[in-house]
Amino acid sequence: MKDIKLIVTDMDGTFLNSKYEVSPDFPKVYEELKKRNILFVPASGRQMSGITQYFSDIENEIGFIAENGGYVVYKNEEIFADKLSQKSISDIIQTVREIPDARAVLSAKGSSYYESEDQNFVDYFSKYYIKNQKREDLTLEVDDSVFKIAIYHPVSAEEFLYPALKKFENEDLVVVVSGKYWVDIMNKHTNKGNAIEKLQKSLNILPEQTMAFGDYLNDIEMLKNAHYSYAMKNAHPSVKEAAKFEACSNDSFGVLETIKTYLNGN
């Protein structure tokens, strides 16, 4: 295996276990990565604060890909930010309102915004979107840079959300099923793959020097930009098809186990 310079991992269903916990081995493994000058980068559909909360001790040492690639930071420096137009936001919100049981969250640089009165939903999404504010009407402009609209359905995103929202793919937007209950909508060229590419170019790192881990459909572009691409054992079948290798499940902390195997062999 060629020397790795960059390790990128999705968070939910990949790096974190089902209880949203980080492996207790991570601090020790991270110290070894640091010694070898291997950059560690969490990449998630979450807003930035929903990712950085897990890495507060090393936040200024690593990179982050938030909002499914809409917002990229390296050592606290902004590398890339991609903003949705107000027209797109209004059109999407109006469509979401027509889908029974659907709920929307605007994910932006400073906060996330919601209009739902459903407290169960608010409690649930607040685990991912730590900073959030209620708005009476999400079709009205917020004074913030909105990177992504995350839409939730309590039964199935693939079945109930995607068919109603895929029409926005004809409007220079990308509509991706990002989890069992979530669909994310962003500008057309926003994805984790393009985000990794921007990071690789700015740091002069090749795909051949990159290791990446994912479990869901919004991770596929990211895996294609890493020579050492791993789907988790618990991954969606399409992700397993896109990846070159398989890691054990997130509940077995497969990301850390794979990294440890690499470090021990080199």
C-alpha cells in the first residue's frame, strides 16, 4: 500500500457507532497519524458544528468537510463555501410542504433553521444540527449562507422524499438520499467528492495517497476520489459496489480498525 497522506471518513454510520460515539482508541490512533503527517478529515452531511463537537481538542490541526461538501475548512481556514440561491430555497420548501410528514432544515454557516412545530422532530434533528433556530416561514430569506436543505421523512427518504424532490435535479441542483430518513439538496456540483478534490489540490495530495470510508449514497463521489476506498459492512449496497474494499461495521469501529491495520503494516 502506497504511503497515505489523507484519510477522509463519513461520520454517521461510518466513523461513529450507532450510539453516536467515537472509538476510545481514536486519541491514540490520531497521535500516530499526526506523527506520520497523515491528515485526518471527517466528512459529513452535518453542519460544521455538528462535526467539530467530536474533535474540539484537535479542531485547529485537521480538516473538515461539512454540508455534504458545501463547506470545507482546513486548520480553521475556509477552503470552499457553496451557497444556495433564495429562489431554490423557496421552491424546495414549498414542495416539501406538500409531502405528508416531511420536514425541512436549512443548513447554513451560522446556524440551521426550521419551521416545524413537531417537537419530536426538533429533538431528533438537533443531534445533528447543534446550532438551530426556529423561523415562521423558511421561504423568507435568512441572513446567513445556506449550503444545503436537509429533508426528513419518518419512514423512508428513498420511498417518500426522493420521487417528489428529484425534479430539482433539472434546476442545477443535486438531490441525494443521505440516510434512511434524509434527502439533501445542494448546488449541482456540491458533493463530498468535489470537496475532497479541492482539499487534495490545495494540499498537493493525490487520490493514490488518499483513504476514504463511507456507508451511504452521499459518500459515493468521495470514495471515487480515493484509491483506498472502503465501504462499511453496514453500508448501502450501491456504496459497497462503488468501494474497492470493505471495513467492518461502524459498531465495530471499522474505520479505526482499518487505520490501525494500515499503521501496523507500515
